[in-house]
Amino acid sequence: MEPIYSNYSPTFLYVDKYRFPKEWVSQSNQIPYSMLRYICSGSAQFVVNGEPYLVKPGEVFYIPQGAQLYCAAREEIAFISIRFIGSIQLQDDDMLKRLWNIGRQYDVRDQPEIEQWFENTYRSAISRAKYKRLETRGYLNLICAALARRSAQDEEQEETVHADRKMMESMHDMKYIRQRALASHNKTDPRIQALVDYLTLHPEINLTRVEMCQMCDVSESTLRRLFKTYMGKSIYEFIKETKTLYASHLLMTTNVPISEIGYRVGYESPSYFTKTFREIFGVSPQEYRKSSRES
């Protein structure tokens, strides 16, 4: 196997638990990282690149980096979501699909260890252990390996041999690899990706426009244009969603007062924090915390 592929590994970014009411709708967005979601309870429709899927408890759902994602709950839904990027990412190339034929949706109720790996990833991530990055990385690899094994078992032997042969041929075609790498360079601006990664991993930090421009080394107008082109939404919209999702995590897992949570994620006005939270989740922070605790 060509080194550009054999050296691939998923790089853990973030994990969290989410609970949304039946009114929850997430508008269509381009996802700047890959995601694996384990559905704990409830159901929803996930639409990936225009193709709808009904997700139910006990299923793992995979969303590749760069996909267009729309979500709508059919009832109250809870899931664990792991975000990651690949150590190698070629534009418009689903690496998990290419390398291991990992598909979009799996019923894993017959493998309870997969649910436990999702839970362990979350527990490790919120712990203060110095080795937690090793653990989260390990559980992510275990999950990917389990899905790859299921994909291999689902394939007919003849199809597997044919797919492997075609994959190996393309892997050894260096001209093809260079073209894909060049396409990736042209379509993905690393400055915007770096900013997205930073905002995702540091939801409590409020960067000024000047700081964001300095981080990307561009003017404010250029930053707005590039961000909108790459993410499909404004920087303000992305930051609002990221901070509100982090607030939902704090509401579910801590007893920190709601006003303090709002202040921590950048809202000095409790009423404005409540208004923004309701726009994203369909319920107030108080209602969200109550339903999470009751569940």
C-alpha cells in the first residue's frame, strides 16, 4: 500500500453527549470534520449530501468530512458524537470509505462493546487524566476498526477482491494521488480550517475580529468571504452554534448556574443567552437541563 494511505489514522478532536427535543432541526451545513454518532435514544432524520437516513437507538452513524448535513428529530433524541479529522485528507475523498469501505449506518445492538467505547471516549475526554488523549485516540480506533470489520463481513468475497484490486491500482497511481492532493490544496484553505479547529476546541474563548484576522493572516473582508465560502455560514453563525452546543454539554453534566454558563460562553445577558439557546435547541436552558436530568 502506498505510504500516503498506509499512514492514515483518525485524529480525535472532540466528543460530547447531546439531547434534543422533538422540535430540533439543524439547518444544512458543510461539516469541517468527520463525525461518528451513537444513537442512545429517540430517532431522527439525518440527510447527508441530499440522501436521507432514519437513525434509531443502537445505531452508529458516520458523517465524512466535508459532507453537507441536515438533521431533524422525529422525537426527543440523545446521541454521543465524536468529531475527528484524518491524518491525511484528500478533498472530496472519504478516506474511511476508500480504505475500509465503512458505510453510513450500522445497527450495533449485537455489539454492546461499541456503545461502551463511545461512553468511554466521552468519560476519558472530560476527565483530568494526563493520558486521556491516548485513551480517546484508542477508543476511536477501536470503533473505526469494528465498523471496518462489519463492512468486510457484509461484502461478498468476489466484490471484496474486485474492490481491493481497483483500490490498489488507484493507490499506486501516483499521478492520481498528486491530482487529488492538488485538488485538496485548491479547495480547502488551511487558514480557515485552522480557525475552525481552534473555535471548535476552545468554545469558552472569545476571539476578537482582529485576533481571528491575525490568526488567518487576512483582512476582515477576506476572512468573512473565505469562511462563508468554506463553511457555508458566517463566522458569527458558526461561533453561536459552537458555543451553544458547549453550553448544552455544561447544562447536562454540571450544576453550574445557567447564568454563569451563559457568561462563560460569551453572553453577558442571561435573557439573550436563553433566546439564542432556544433558537438552536427549541427549548430554554432550564427546560433542557430538566429533561436531561429526568432522562
